[in-house]
Amino acid sequence: MSVLNFDDSRLTAIGLLSEVYAGLMARFQPVLTAAGLSEIDFETVIRLARSPRQRLRMSDLAAQTGLSTSGVTRVVDRLEREGLVRREACPTDRRASYAVLTDAGRERLETVLPQHLQDIDDCLTGLLSRSELEAFLGSLRKIRAVVRPCATAGAVETEAEARASS
């Protein structure tokens, strides 16, 4: 007789999360593809758009996206060729550089976001009450803090960084 419980709620939780994620990405992909963006391209430009001065150190961008340093370099190289991102040297550390969202990158996001936000509302946020959404976001942040503690690296500009870039 097996001591394993195949109906364990932990298996249900991770299974539901996987199914929801796959379903959401399938729903979002056509809009991103029509705008010439892959999922990681979109994640990169939206993270830059939502960061102080619309820029992040390359190392912070790698941490936020979960990519290796070489992986984020390849993504930024591609986005740079398309004119959506540019690199800037760090004025205080010769070893570091920033990825910066360009005007063209913001314009590309502006073409994608209306439909993307509608899709999010239609199949995620719009299905939840305000209190359910707040609880859901709180739960996701709690889990993210454990599984991806670097997901917000560089999201807050330090005073020294602000002075150095002024």
C-alpha cells in the first residue's frame, strides 16, 4: 500500500499555478508577437519602463528577469539592435552598465499595453473582487520573496545613483 497521497493539496496548488500561467501566456502571446516582442523582450522592456529613470543596471536586470548575465546581455543586444533599449556606462563604476528604455521602446510598449491590459483584466484581475485581488497580490509577493528574492533588484534608486546620474 502506498503512503503517497496523490490528492495532496500541495500538488493541486502547484498544478493550478502551472495551468494558470500557461493559459495566461498563451492568451498574451498573440498581442506580444504582433508587436514583435517575445515574452522575455516584453518582460525586459516593461521592467525598464517601471524602474527609476527607466533604466536598470545590467546585473539588476538579470536578477529581476531570472536570466544569467550572458542571457540578459543577449536580450539587451537584440533589443538594442531594434532601437528599443540602449546601454549607458555607469558614471561611478567602470565595470557596470545600465540598460535604458528608449523613446522607441516606450512607443512599442504604448502599442502593446492597451490590449495587454485588457487581456489581463479579462482573464485575471477582472475576475477578482478588490479584496480578492489585494489578497492575491499579497500572497504572490510572499511567495516571490522566497523563490525569487532578487526580483526587485534595483527597483529603488539609491540617493548616490540619483546624484551620479544627474
